[in-house]
Amino acid sequence: MSAPWSPERRPSPTVRLARLGFTDPGRAHRLLTEGDPLDDDLLAAVGGTPDPDLALAGLLRLLAAADERGAGDGLRAALEKEPAVRDRLLAVLGVSDALGGHLARHPGHWTVLRDGGGDAPTADGLRAALLRAVGADPDAEAPVARDASPETLVALRVEYRRHLLALAGRDLTGAADLAEVAAALADLAAAALEAGLAVARAEVEGHDACRLAVIGMGKAGGRELNYVSDVDVVFVAEARDGHAEDAALRVATRLAAAMMRACSASTAEGALWEVDAALRPEGKAGPLVRTLASHRAYYERWAKTWEFQALLKARPVAGDAGLGRRYLEMTAPIVWRAADGESFVADVQDMRRRVETHLNQRTAEAERQLKLGPGGLRDVEFAVQLLQLVHGRTDESLRSPTTLDALAALSRGGYVGRDDAAALTAAYRFLRQVEHLIQLHRLRRTHVVPDAEADLRRLGRALGLRADPVGEFTARWRRHAREVRRIHEKLFYRPLLRAVARLPEEEARLTPEAARTRLEALGYHDPAGALRHIEALTAGVSRRAAIQRTLLPVMLGWFADAPDPDGGLLGFRQVSDALGTTPWYLRLLRDEVTVAERMAWVLGSSRYATDLLLRAPDAVAMLGTAAELTPRPYAALRGEALAAVRRHTDAEGGANGTLLAEEAVAVVRGLRRRELFRVAVADLLGLVDVGTVGEALTDIAAVTVEAALRAARHKIELERRGPLPTRMAVVAMGRFGGHELGYGSDADVMFVHDPMPGADEQEAGRAAYAVAEELRRLLALPAPDPPLEIDPNLRPEGRRGPLVRTLASYAAYYARWSEPWEAQALLRADPFVGDPELCARFGALIDPLRWPDGGIDEAAVRQIRRLKARMESERLPRGVDRRLHTKLGPGGLSDVEWVAQLLQLRHAHDVPGLRTTRTLAALDAAADAGLLDRSDAGVLADAWRLATRIRGTTMLVRGRPSDLLPTEHHRERSAVARVLRYPATGELLEDYRRHARRARAVVDRVFYGAD
């Protein structure tokens, strides 16, 4: 135990000051030495403030200023004998440098901190005090200030801050809670607006021609204002009897502008705050003042959902009270009728996505933003207001303009869970307290938490955190922000579970009707069906149901963000039913948020991918990483597919050849199904481009055809009891040969064989035909994967010609009968499936035909142009808008491909780069060789990519192929636009038309030779 202090052991003044909490004890000691000495009790009280250094400097300034005015003794006596005054004064001085400065300029204002002066004044009392400050009569119908001089504006500011000082004293000592403080600040702002309007009347001649009401919006209207904030208003006016409306409106506009200046003008005492009228109809582009009828017409005809959201907080705050009441009576019913409008659901979803966008910002300042940062005030306010809009239509108890009151009502009604509401309330109170403390420091409008340690220390101590003010404050702030973010993610969805869950709960639940209303507002078209799915997934007390109750609140939000929420939820239920007993499935979704989020987007966006997943639910495991969704290399796919065929075809002799072939191809088709899902998901998530998709789908089709060829060959050899008497190859044609397959593409092929030496040619032909037919049969068998249609109709003589020809027969046909269109078709022939030697010989056979020496002649060019023109007029389906046909329409795929192919037919013999089956590669080669202007090549390539993406996305969304840009079915059109990352369907349509128009201009010039 240490010995008591003695004169010899008494600590030095700076040490004592440091122990009292001063961060710069040396400076504090100098101030005390140079100024008034403070007794130990008063100095200890200063040391107990949030910022002792700031409080000491402010107190000494105040004492010096009071002494100059002969009032220092009264202040010292109060500090000694009136603890309440001392505590309030020091609390203010320890937080607010700005109010300390105000006291130094107006030292007599400390008296507002006395017990009587600390009581909360009424709204009417504040109005009267500020009107008197500008020389206006509070009892007059339309009070007029003595003048609009700078001195009057200064008087307004001084009186305003006198009341602000009194309120801050009550706030910082706990005599007023957050709701009282915010309401008092709103009343004080309303009084300042009334005084500002009185000043405006003194400035504007003929002000009595009109009545003007000032409607508070935002936090001012909701009586939840900050210490320093823009004050949002809307103005409404009407002519007094005997005055023309147009002239009265002009006067009212001058009055409104003058009132705004009276509050925001800079003076020797600074400004009050900005008056912001941007929430008026048409925003800053609209008139500053409107009549009641004009407001009504706008809101009934033009207003957007966010404007009705703003009206939730509308309240008359200044000017003509009767006109203000009539404005409120007019707008209140419109707010809730508007919620039944056609665009309400889309607007709510858009607002919710905007909130999510704010939440996902991660800039340095956003992380420190109390208002707009992740887990900030705006998240609570926006979520509460959206829930009010959704459910306030039928429940009038939810219509409070004040956030905390509305949140309490939402909790009582079961619209927000009791625990969630309590956590949000606590977080909101904390964040608002911090916001007030930050703004009080310098009376500046800011919502950013400072990063300087001294500022953080002051904040922490003001909140009562004394052991480790900086660390404790930061931890508490982050904890509340995380809690807001966590609850916000589930706020719309968690109560939906309670509406159907068969679990005992004391708190109120959403009624079935309220649950359906919320689901409709979130974009679900069949809310009753959605509730049935939720109930089926979460019913019971099993571990599976418990995990689903944890997952669904978040996943319902992700489904709502997808184009088809109902389809997404149905698909999730079906996959969950299929995999529900699998131990890894729900654990994967619970622990890997990326898997669950991707699954929700895929199921809610694509019928094609959903069908694939339902047929092989375990494929959900590949959603975890981008690496898992990268299309697999051709060699790896081919190796796996051929290995599967070998396992079945190497079975013991005597086995049923048909059964073996079918089993082998079933395994390969399962592989194809899995790989199609991989590519589709990567495409939906934007992980691959259109070229990669075409190559990947071609690789999948190629290994499937080759594996089926092996299985078919083995089956025929078993039936013949001997090896096949001929070699066989499959020539990929069309998009298959061009490595540009889409999700719904057929596989265009030609079959070629070459009899073995000494084999009977007719017998070899029959065997080759049997293999080709068996290949087609195997790939056409019913199976749980999208069909791969084998289309051999590009062969010589088309459907009338033999299905399989020998290499010699192809040579004879092409030498004697070949037409220019057939040489054109061979440009995309790629013989890469089957016997390698035969593939190479077939390629050597057709190369001179498709890449002729010297190029095709002018007669062939004219014939190809005539054929293209005839195709444009004859092949388009009747009744369709040709401009929206992505394949055959102007500027579509066919246009671009025929340009590339004509250049190949004319120049590929001399330009090796043109000897390719791929369209984009041909365009690049033509540009490199100077045969096509580089900009024209870019226009054609861009149009081809966009048309290909639209076709692919349409197949993904609908599950059925279509060459038409979707325009009739709104939901499909919207879904395609969303998956393609267009903000609106109109922008997709306009973008396609623009690309197609530019491409067609190039086609007319390059292909048809037009000027």
C-alpha cells in the first residue's frame, strides 16, 4: 500500500492533469496558469467531460468573456453552487467547439442551462421566440419581420443557437432521450423556417397576395432531425381573394426563395442550414411553388413510388396552417392508393436493389459513413419505409412518419420479428447518437466517423465508454453496423417463414394475407404457391427444416433479385427434395454463401439450367468456385467419354450388344448433361464470353458424337460377328463445324466411309449405313438431358441422297454436280470425329472446292447473292418482324456469316488466315489482309456476338430455342434483358437494333456491292 501524499510527494500539476484525463496536460497547465485558477472540484469535473482539453479551453474563454461584460461572478457562483448548470455547461463544452465559440461570443446564454431553462420548450414557444427575434408578431396571421437586413438574420441565428445550446445541454446529460432531441430539433427548425418566412415577407412587396404553406419532408417532416442537416421542404400556395392566381404564384415563388436565403445565407454568425426543395414534383426542374391542384395532378398522374415514399414524412411546418392541413389531407390517401399502381412492385424492387447497391459499396469513406455506409442509418430507414409502403395500404397503424415509431408498429403487427426490431432500434439509436455527437463538435453537416484518435476518444467518452474509449466505441459501432446489415438481408423474408411455420411463438406473425402482399411486392407472381413451397421446406423439427429456416430468409431475397422468383423457389424446393437427405447438400448451402447465391440466380433465371440441375441435382456442388465452372478442355472430355464407352464395350463376349451400346451412351449423355450445366451456369454468371460458350458446346457435342460412334460401331461389329469392313468419320457442318454451337443447336453432320482394302463395297456401305443409323438412334433415345439432334441434310443431294457415302463417291459428286452453295456449305466442314486418316483425306478432298485457286468467278458470286436475297424473302416465318429475327433478319447472324463466307470463297486460296471454319476468325483474317475495313469487321463481329448472346440467353431463360428477340411476353423479355445485364428491356431492343442497323449497312456495301 502506497503512503499518502505529502507536500514532498504531491504529483506535479501536469501529472495530475494527465490523471484527470487531459491529453495535453502541459497546454492545460499553461492555460490555467495564464487564466483563472479552478478549484479542485471544478477541475475534476472538467476532467470528467468527453474532451477535457476542449472543455477547459471553452470554459476559460467563457469566463473571460463573461468578465468583460461584468457577468463573471454570476457564472462562477453557478459553477460552484448549481451542479446541474455546471454539468450541462461542461458537457456541452467537452463535446462542441462550435457551441463553446457561441458562448464566448454570447456569454450571457449560459443561463439557458439552468434547471428551468433546461426544460423542453414547446413548438409554439420556439416559434414565438424566433419570430420575436426578427421583430415579428407571433400572434399575427402572417407575421412580418422588422426588415430583411443582415442584422435581422444575425439575430435569428443567435436566438436559434441559444435554444440549440439549451437542447444540447439536456441531450448530453441524459435529460432528454434521442426521440425527444430529434423532435425538438425538428420543432426548432420549423420555428426558424417560420421566422425566415417572416423575413421574406419583409423583403417581398405584395406578399399578402398569396397564402404560402411550407411542408416539411424527410427528417424535418418526421420530427427526427439531426443537429445539422439540410431541411427538406415542399411549397404549396394559393391566391388570396381578389388576386389572380398567376400573379399570386409569382409572389409566392419570390417568398419561398427569400425564405430559403434567410436560412442559408452566410452572416457574421454563419448560416443555419440549407433549405432543400428538391423533393418537390419534377425535382429541381419543376417550379419551386405549386398550387394544391397542381400538386394533386402531378401525384395522381406522374409521381414515382419513391416520391410517395417521401410523402410518408410530409408535415406542415411553417406558413399558412390551413393550407398545409389541406395539402396533407390531399396527399395522405394518394400515398396508399399509389401503392396499388402497376409499377409498384417493380419500383419497390428497384428501390431495394438501390439499397443493396449502397450496402455493397466498399470505398474508404463508405466504410466510415454512418448514413450511407454498409449497415448505416439509411439501411434502417429505407427498409422501414418500404415495409410501410407494402403493408401500410391495409394497416393504418403503420403510417407513422417517425422511423422508431414505425419500427415499433411493424414489430407489434408481426411484420418485423421482435428480436430484429429490438436490434434495429438499438442500432438506430446508437448510430443517431454518434451522428449527433459528430455534428455537434463543429456544427457541420457530416455523417462520417472521424479516424483521428482524439476525435474517436471524445466520441467514446461522450457515450460513457471510459476504460478504452477508442477501442470500445469502434467495436460497438462495427457490431451495430454488422447487425443492421445482417437483419437487413433477412428483414423482408424472415417473417414470411413465421407466417407458415408450425412452430410455437409468442410474438405476432404475418397474417397469410400480409405474407402474400409482401411476396407480391417483392416480385413473386404466385404468392400463394410461394407460401406453400416455404411451408413444405421449413415444416417440422428436423435438422433439415432448421437449416432451411436459416437459409430461406436470405435465399428468398436472392430469388426476388432474379427474373423469375417463383421459378427459382420452385426449383429450389425440387432440388432440395431430391437432395434433402444427402448430408453434404444443405451443409454446403449453409456454409458456402457463394453456392447458395449462385444457385438462387441460376434457378430464378434459367429454365434450361434448372431442368439440367433437376435431372442431376448433385451438380450443385460445382457452384462453389469459378474454377469449377470453367469449361473443361476437349482432350479431358474426350478421354472421359471414350473411357466410359470402353468400360462397356470391353464386356465379356456374348453380352447383348444393343444393351451395352445404350448403357455406354447413357453414361456419355450424363457427362454431356453435367458439362452443359457447367457452361450454362458460367454463362449466366458472366464468367465466359460468347466465343468460349460456342467452343465449349461444340466440344461437348463432338465428344458425345464420337463416343456414340464408337458404341454404335461396337454394336454393329457384335451383330456382324466381325470387324467393320470400312473406316468411318463424321464431318461436322454448319455451326457444329464452325465451333459455334448454341444451347439449342442441332448437330449438322455428313457421314463418310472408306472400305478396307479387299472389302466388298456394297457390304461396306451397308455396314457404314448401319453404324450411322445406330448412332442416330442411340442419341435420340429418351433420356434426362436435352436432345442432340443429328441432322445429316447438308449432305450431297440432301434428304434424297444416301445417308453415308464413300470418300470416292463424295469426290465424284463434287467433281460433277457441285453447286456454289455446296462449296459455301463446305467452308464450315470440319472432319474431326472418327478415323483420323479418313478425316485428313476428306479435308484434302474438299479444300480445293471451298478455297478454289483464283477464287470463285463472278457468275458464282451473282448466284450466291441471288440465293441470299431469295432466302431473306422466303425463309423468314410469316408474320414476324424481320428486324427482330436474330438469324435471318437484317444485320443478323446470316448476314454476317455470308459476308465472311463470300470473302473466303474469293480469297482463301491466297490468304491462309481465311482457311477457317470460324466466322469471327475469318473476319479478323479478312481485316488483317486488307480485304475488309477494320472498322467494318468490328461492326460485323459486334453484331454477330450480340445476336449469338441473345439467342443463347433466350434458350437459357425459356428452355426452348427461338431466333426472335422476345418482345411479346413481358416476363420473358424482361428476363432476357436482366440476364444480359441490361437495366431495361427497351435498352436491349435499342442496342440490338443499333448493332443490326450498322451491320446491315456493311453487308449492303461489302456483300451486295451497294454504294
